[in-house]
Amino acid sequence: MKRTIVALLCVIWLALSTGVGVAAERPVDLDLSALSGTVVYSQVYNMVMQPDQYLGQTVRVRGNFSYFQDPVTMKEYFAVIIADAAACCAQGIEFVWRGEHRYPDDYPPLETEMIVTGEFGTYEENGFTYLQLSDADVEWGK
């Protein structure tokens, strides 16, 4: 019995120490999460103006959670809002959270601080181009 327990503990230790069952951090091409508000806002503005330069890159950004539901189509939109240093101006980037999630059950209150990491892309809707972080990992309260 003792050998079985020791063997089981060894297997668990080995699995934990080699990262089995632990999500690996994904490599990030552009990490905006630790930059000052002015620098981040400027970078996001550049992403809005020249999105083709960022397509396919993994982007990490810090901001506040926002939600909108189109009253006509009932489509839901989730975004991270990034303010400049003076908090007078803001840009948002929509995100699609990896996995199955329902609003409001799986989401925190609006304006909750968050970090989003996802693949940068754009899409067209109703004649407008929108930015989106797809297949995103989300960290709340960061």
C-alpha cells in the first residue's frame, strides 16, 4: 500500500513539474499590458489606422471590460477599452474569448480591469472595419 501511494505521488509530482495539465503561456508578439497609458493609446491608435501591419500577431493588452448587444440583431460584442494617460480618450478592441462562455454568468461587472491576449485581426460589418482579438485568453481583475 505504501509503495502504491509513493508511486502515485511520484507520478503526480512528475506531471506537475513537467507542465502536464498546466496551460503553457502563449508567445506574444506585441505586449501592451505593461506600457504607460499614453504609449498604449498611441499604439492602439496606430493599430486602428494601419491594421494590416498587425494581422495574425498575438497581442496582449490591459484595459477595462465592456459589453454591447445590438438591439436589432441581438449579436453580442465584448471589448477591452484602453484609455490614454489623461483618461480623456479611449480606444476599444473587441475580443472573442476562447471556449464556451455566457454573458452575464461567466463575465465580471462592466469596467472590471482585465488583460486580453489574442490573435489580432479585422472584420467587415455594415461597411465598417473592426479590430478583434480572436481565440483570446482573458485574465480578470489584473
